[in-house]
Amino acid sequence: AVMNDIELYQNILGVMPPWIVTSVQLDLKAKTVTVHVEYGQDGMSRCPICNSEAPVYDHQIRRWRHLDTCQMTTIIECSVPRVTCGTHKTKQLQVPWAESNSHFTMLFEALAIDWLKKTSISGVAELLSLSWDEAAGIQERAVKRGLSRREEKPLTNVAIDETSFQKRHEYVTVINDKDSGNVVDVLDDRKSETLETWLKQRPKEHLASIETVSMDMWDPFIKAVMLTVPNAQDVICFDRFHVAQHFCKAVDKVRAQEHRALLIGTGESVLKGTKFKWLANSSRTDNRSRRDFMELTRLTLKTARAWAIKEIASELWNFSYRGAALKAWDHLLRRICRCRLEPVIKVGRMIKHYLWGILNAVVAHVSNAVAEARNGRIQWIKKMACGFRNRKRFRMAILFHLGGLDLMPGMSGN
């Protein structure tokens, strides 16, 4: 038997009784197919909230964008019944092909979500012939759906990091679950009060389950964790990469000062063009391939002394016992005090002040590598979107891509 257009779209849409396709309207000029669906049950129905029997009150015409069929924009149009429930008053029935408050079918939203994972909102809007607000709305609903489905679990190992929101030194705080690698939340700024409020909103038993909190040596974060997390002095771990970054900056300042002094004194400098060689991580570099640089490190240069201290510091993260680690770091700090290199001495003072958290990180063998990897992905998100207009949109994008959320619309029916 030949299938007619009504039967065809009944099967394509997966519409099941009491919902039935009554007609299919084709507009070749507008390249649109409108599929008319009706609710085939008169008189009585059921409340969509409590499922109790309820009389049909009236009908409202609604339209949804569906996946294109035969290269034509496909629209579902339905006169959706509203029922009168004694408990919940007047409620509209839930249609099986779309979620509440959406103008798109679940299949269409699923396609848009897949594409939004790979390209920008503007790109998806253009590909699917949507407005920017429509595409952004699909992303926003996906994140809200995912957050509502996410089970609130205790966190064991947390990483707290900041990332720039805009070029004008505007920051947000990103909270990561290091065990799953997912972003738990994004806070509007990097203030102590904001993080403290977020932590206080979590159940006390969840805070008690925290074993490590990796972070930069940023006092507002330290203060917030100290005020909310039990045994905070023992769980706060200062990230080795941020510590290494401070040493690298000190080495570069010494190099720049010495380079200028050599140029003024002799008109030439052996440090010319060597900036990034001093900053490279020797543990990840084959020094046999850079013999010229290794010869520089043996000269009586201030930069060479600063570099040697940086290299020693990079080796002090492999201890298992706190006493041995403390002894090694104390030895390094004494050497820093005698080095007569002000940028390095300044870093030494900072290390001495925060040594307790560094030792926690050494003994626990933790770092903020997960947060740094997430930060790299966040930079990709910013670049793909060409920036964000507000923090809400920025947070939405981060959670969409990095929150590990179940974003897809769920199939439901009446």
C-alpha cells in the first residue's frame, strides 16, 4: 500500500494516539511544511502535574520548529488542550514532541545542542536559520536542564581558579571537581565573600568530605576556605604551576635588568635573544640539544644564579614526607636570602609566608593541572564566541561545554 503524507509524517514525528496528524500543508514558495496535529480525546483528560482526571477547559494553538524534511522547514502546529484540575487549576497538556516553554521539538533541540558543542552560537544560528537569541535560548535551556538533573555529590578534591571575563581585568571564579574533571560552578567575581557564600550553601557533610583544595596563593580564596571548610589549614594546597610562574617572572626580571646593564656597560649582551631559554622547564627539555644555553648557565651571571634557584625549586615537589620537604624548602629559602637578587628575594618572602600550603601540596601530590586545562578550554570558548556581553552568558557557556551535564532534552509523553 502507498503511504500518504499524513501517515508519513505520523511516522516521521513518532506521534502516537491520542495525538494524531490531521493534515499536512505544503508551501513551496516559502519552502515550508506545516504538520497539523490534534489531540484526539474529547471531554476528559488528565492533569499533567498530578495525573488526576480533569475536564478539558479550552485549546491554545502552538507551533514548533522541527527538523527539516525534504529540505523544507518543518513546523508542527497543534491546538493544545488545557485542563481544569481541582488542585492545580488550569494547566496545559504536555505534548510528546517538545518540552515545556520551548518553540522547538526535542529532536531539533538535540541537533542544535550537538552543533553548539562544536561551534559558536552565531554559527549554529546561521546553519539552522535561527536568530541569535533563539540559538542562545536552546543553549540556556540545555544548561538549566543539565543542572536540574545533576546529582549534588560531596566533593573530595577541589580546584579553585580565576579566569578573565573581559580584557579590563574582570574575573570570574571557576570551581572544578578534580576527580571528574568537570566545572562545578562559575562565580561572578573572585571576591572572598562570593566564594564563602557558595561554600556555605553546600551541606556541612559535603564540606567535611573535602580532602584537598588546590588554588593559587590568592588571599580572598584562602580566607573563604578558612572560614567554611573544616581543617582548612590542612587541605589548602598551593598550586606548583603558580609557584613556578612566580619564579619564572623573577628570573625574567633579573635577566631584563642584567641585559640592560650589559648593553650600557659594553654595548653588547650575551643575554640577547635568550629570554625563553631561561624560562623553559629543564625537566621536560633535553639539555643536550641546547649546549650553548648550558654554557651560559655556567657563566658568572646574575641571571644564571636566579635560574639555578628556579631549577632547584622545581625539584622540591617530589617528597612524600612533610619533614623532609620542610627541610629542603628551608634550605632553598636560606639560599634565596643570600642571593642578593631582589626579584628572587621577593618571591622567597612570598614562599615563606605560604609555605604551609605548599607543603600540603607536596605531601598530597596535588596540583591545579585540571583547573589549568579547564582554563585553556575556557580561553577556546571565549575565542570561539568572540567574547561575551555579560557574566551570565559566560557562565552559561562554561557549564555547557565543561560542566559534564546531561544536556539533551528528555523524551516524555502523555
